[in-house]
Amino acid sequence: MKVNTLKCGYCGACVGICPRNAIELIENKIEIDTEKCKGCKLCKEICPVNALEE
């Protein structure tokens, strides 16, 4: 998963939903640990502005 920074409002919804704790909100930036992420797409489904892309 990748974050479209033009769309992302840094609300943190994706951080809370990730079952593998692969997403962090650090200083107004969403970081996705690609080693932890297994592509379940829960973050994409919960994002209110559709900022997460494959």
C-alpha cells in the first residue's frame, strides 16, 4: 500500500485499523512498513478520503 499525500488528511484512521501495526502517523506523515504489511486492505477500506492505493 502507498499513501497519496495529496489526498491524505492524516486523520490516523488507517493507523488504528491495521491488524499488523504496519502503519504509523509520524509528524504529519503516514509511514507504512512494507515488511509488516500483508495487503489486507483494511486501511484502504477505512480511509475517508481514499488516500491509500495499491
